[in-house]
Amino acid sequence: MTEISIWIAGLFLLGGSLLGLIGALGILRLPDFYTRTHAAGITDTLCSGLFTAALVVHFGLTLASLKVLLIFMFLLFTCPTASHALARTARTNGLEPWMKKSTDKAEQGSSGEAHP
């Protein structure tokens, strides 16, 4: 394995780790279930893609790389599907999305009353 491929694999691992950290922060900081599910669904798919790329670069073109790519193909289909199923089930069971409260006075006073 050359030194360049080690650096490339390391960059993929670093990118995947940072993306996983951003997803974790999104889960902690976002206001409701739907936005948290969105953050988790996107980042776990992309994070696993970067980790897969790092493993393929590390192993080279071997049977292990093929197995890792097959695992990634499974994750590529199941992670977004699971996120969609969770969000749809929550909506079906009555969980309402979070809505930001409006503090604009023009929207609050739009009943036609004259304001001084």
C-alpha cells in the first residue's frame, strides 16, 4: 500500500467522522422529531459512504472491497427507507411538525384594525 493511498483513506475517514459528528449535533440541536430524523438519515448514509470509500482505498481491489461495497449498497437503500418510514409513521400517528412562532407585528395585526 502506498503512502498516497494511506493519506486518501485517512481523508475519507476524517470526512466521515466529521459528517457523523455534524449529524450527532443535528440530532441534539434540532427542534423536533422530523428535522432530527432528516439530519440522522442524511448524515448516516453519507458517513457510511465515506467510510466505505476509505476501506476500499485501504484494501484495494480485493474480495474484501467487494464485500464492503455490497454492504454499502445495502445501507444506501435501507437508511433513507428507514428514515422515511419513521417520519411517515410519526405523521400517521398524529405527531405534528414543529412550527416557528411568528413575532412579526404585521402578521399579528392583520385583522383590519387601525393601528396608531
